[in-house]
Amino acid sequence: MATSRRIRQQKTALNENVKNKRDIFSEKNFVYVTYALIAIIGLILAIGFYIYSFKPPRETLISINENSYNAQDISRELGFYAATQGLSRTPLSESLLLIPQLLQTRFIYTQTQELVDDPSNNEVRLKASQLLKIKQDQYVADPSVLDSVLFEILKISDISSEIIFETAKSLIIQEKLYSIFSKEIPNLTELSFIKGISIEGEALASIFFDEYKNEEKLESLLKKYENDIDIRDVGWRISNTVGLDLPMSMNNEDILKLSEPLQIGRQSIFYYISEKKDNSLVTPDIKNVAVKVRLREFYNKAFVDNVTYVENTPDSNLTNEIIVKAGKIRLAIVASGLESPIQDWND
């Protein structure tokens, strides 16, 4: 009797286990599990897409010696540059082409220690506070204010204090080098007056230049094509140091000698010296151009073997990602400044 009851209980327990297993693998539970897996996969994909969108690809776009800069680095540079240079409303696409030169210049200046003393930590921190528009009296009263601002910027824009201090150090060295070269520019020297000729359309520009090369006098050509060309005054420059914005061949040109054309879109730009004058006063604007030329010549000569500039032109999608990311950084930095009582971003 007891044995029969035990057998029935075992059969009942076995039937219940089978039933429970059937319940677990029922169609209803299968649907629930399927939906849960789909939701988890969707969440993972969404997070991955967000991370990909927020952080552009990390392939190197610009390489200067052993320093490599990818899309994310360039976004930071562009956003930081725009925020600290008063370009809060300027389309970032207009500044994107400046970034390679900014990176190269900063690298060169930070390597130029043989002519100037290495800036002290206090100098670098003070310049960083000026760069971030921290009011001077606030910084002098409490230097830790800079650390607070740097922390906020890192939190909202991924711009580290090292990037800001490196930029500040570069600016200090640039100012010291500028001062050294400025003293070498005489107050009186020979000046050249530069003019520019703009011609719309490659065909007309080619005909104009061919006639000039066939020994047609420039004065005659200017009169012949006066209705088809636009002539503008560039201004006085120190002879042999005419500027970075002009063809380097202009440094040694004679009066009324036409430069090689510079192509800007459909426009061809030619330059020439219309007159020279000896022993003339060098104004601050003229000196500024000359100093910049000499600085450029100096570090090109000093680092021509050390600095290699490589740029892989990114496609339009990557360019858009860089600009969008940079825009977020610019907005975050400017907003942080406007919200802080110790800063005035309208100076």
C-alpha cells in the first residue's frame, strides 16, 4: 500500500516537472525571450551608433614628426580655437583649413628653445588664464580659479589642461621670438609698393600672361585690358620681405615685373611692384608683415628636416563630423564662460 502511494507520488512529481518544462519552453515564453533579446541588441547598436557619432574615426589625418592628429583631435583644436578667438558665430567650415597651419606653427614654437628661455609655470598659467578670458584681478587674487575653469572645460568639451597649457606656451614663445625679430627691422629702409591684378576666367588670364611673357610691356597690357581686369593696392612692404600672402618670388622682383599667377577658383591673381622708395619710414603695419616673414623663414630653415606635414584630405562625411563635433565643443566652452561670473567673453 505504502509502496503504491510512493509510486503515485513519484509519477505525480514527474508529471509536474514535465509540465513545468513545457511551460518554460512554451510559445508565450519564447516570444518574451525573443523580444528581450531584440531589445538588448537594439540597445547595444544604439549605444554603438552614439559613440561612433560622438567620436569621429581615429585614423591619422595630420602628422607632424611623431605627433599624429585624428578627426577627434582636429575637432577639439577647431572648437577650442573658435571659442578663444572670438569666432563663436563664424561658420566653422571657414576655419577648418587653418588647423594644419596652427598645429604646425604651435609644434615649431614649442620646439624653439634655443633662442628664448623656456617659459616658467607661472608664465604659462597666466597666459592660459588670458586665453580663457579669466579676468586678471580674479586670477591674481585666486590662481586656483584657473584650475576650476580647466576642470569645467575638460568635463564639457574633452579639452585637457595639457592642450591649453601647450597652446599658452606656444603663444609665449611666439611673442618672445616676435620681439627678437622685431628689433632687427630697421626704422628706415627701402620700401616697395605692391599692386594686385585680378582676372576672371582662366582663358583670359592665360592670354594676358602669354602676351606679357612675349615681352609686351606691363603698362601697355594694363591699358589694353583695363576693362577686363581689376587692379587693387596691396600697400607698402619692405623690399625683399614683401609678405606671406604674396608669391615668394616677389621678394626679389623689379618694378613692373609680373609675378606668376595664383589661382583662386576661377580667378587668377598677379602681383607687381609699381614703385620703390629709399630710406622710408617703416610703419608698425609694415614691420608686422616683415617680422612674420622672417619668423616663417627662420623656422622653415631651422626645422626643414624635422617637420614633415602630411594631410590626407577627408571625405565630406568626415569633414561634417569634425565640424559638428567642433561646434559642440565651441558651444560648450563659450556657454561655460558666459555662465561663469569670473569670465567675460565679450571683451
